Amino acid sequence: GGGGGAWGVVTKMALRAHPIEDGGFTMATASFRGDGCDRAVLNRTVEAIYGKLGWATSVNSTLGGYGLIATSPSFFSLFKCHATWSIDLIYAWPGDSGQAVWDQLADKTDGQAG
């Protein structure tokens, strides 16, 4: 029996530091939330961010970041399905050079980010 495990132990790590450019950097977050029963809003939001003509396709190499999409149970009666969905984006860029691209996110999602 047995076989390969799904865990490991880190025995060595290398970190690199890079100088911060003049003007520093900017970090921005956006959060989207909705009722688990309302798939139409979820689908529109995902399409606006990640779809063929979505915001993520317009991001240039000066921006770096990630997005998390999750579902979770909700015990509040305000959600009829007792479930919610969420999308969280965290991006950073040097100085303020990416602000125009970040502003496009609000335009493509009708300002739904919280």
C-alpha cells in the first residue's frame, strides 16, 4: 500500500528584494458580493472582469495581482439561498501608472466594487 503523499516540508527558501521605484507603488482592492441564488449577477460580474472583453484582458504588464472567487454558506435570512458568492481582487503597480486601468474596472462592472 501507500504511495505519494500530498504534503511536504520546506527545507530551504530563497527570497529576493528589489528596489522600489521612485514614486513608490499603489495597491488597490475591489470586492464583489452577491446572493448565491442570483447567478445572473455573478455571471455578469465574472464576464466583466474575466470575459473575452473583460477588464483583466486590458491589464498591462505594469500591474500585478490576483483574484479570488469563492462561495460560502450564509446564515443570514437576507440571502434566500443561504449562500453567497464573492470575488476579491488585489492589484499593485508602480507609482500611479496603473490608475487608469484600475478605473476601467469600475466602468466595466458598473461601479459594483465595494
